[in-house]
Amino acid sequence: MEKTERRRRRAFVSTGDCVACGCCVKVCPLGAIAVVKGIAARVDEGRCVGCGKCAKECPATVIEIREVGA
């Protein structure tokens, strides 16, 4: 029997280009994003479901949604 890998979506932030505006934090329905030390947004992998709201709201377009193995 073949073992299949479950895949899920998750947000990734290009932290070097993040302007730490907090727009992503405000729209995340699960509170999976936080701006750390006023420098850049960070995604909590365990909470993020990859809905894409943060990526759509980001004015700097530094958030992308990718599929990852579970």
C-alpha cells in the first residue's frame, strides 16, 4: 500500500523586506502572525491555515502562501 503525504498551505514572510506595518496581524483570523520586536512579521506554523488573507492585505507584498508537507 502506498503512503500518501498530506499537504497543507501556510504563509511565509520575506522578513528582510517586511516593513512591520501590522496589516497582516489585523486580518489574520487565527492570530497566527505577530510583528516581532517591531522589525518583521513572523508566522506561527502551528496556527496558520494558509487562508491567504495576510498575503492579500500586505502592502509590501512580502507574504506568500505555499503548500508544505504535513
